[in-house]
Amino acid sequence: MHTVYILYSEKLNRFYTGYTQNLEERLDFHIEKNESRKFTSKAKDWVVFYKIACETKNQAESIEKHIKSMKSSKYVRNLKNYPEISEKLLEKYR
């Protein structure tokens, strides 16, 4: 199982979108100090804002790319407020 995840940092007031097979491990990866992660290393307060369980890696990659292409925090917030958006994404990228 793959998961598309959206992290939120209150300090930066920003979202970060990615996908993984192990969300807990990946969250630790983003939080630990490492200069090679130029964006997520700027804050230590990342929390999981939203996640979507996907059937395949290809589906997760496609949904992640779609969310990133929207370039909109409003869209990200709407994913959480309107679960039917996620359902449509899962169908579209099945």
C-alpha cells in the first residue's frame, strides 16, 4: 500500500506533498535535521495534514503530481474538507 501525504508546518505556514510506503518513517525523515532536504529542513513542526491511501505506486505518484500541479493551499484544504475530491482522484488515476 502506498500513501500520498500532505504535511503542514505552522512555522512556515506551508504544505508539503509526497508519497511513501511507510508514513511514520517518512515523517521522521522530513523532521530530522538534514541540509539535503532544502524545503522540509526549514522547520521541525511538520504534521500530517491529510493522507490518501492508494492501491499502487503509479496511482500514488499520479495523485501526488496532480496535487502539486494545482499549486494551491486552498485546493489542499478542500481535499480535507471534501473527501469526494480524493475519491474522484483515486478513480481518475486507477
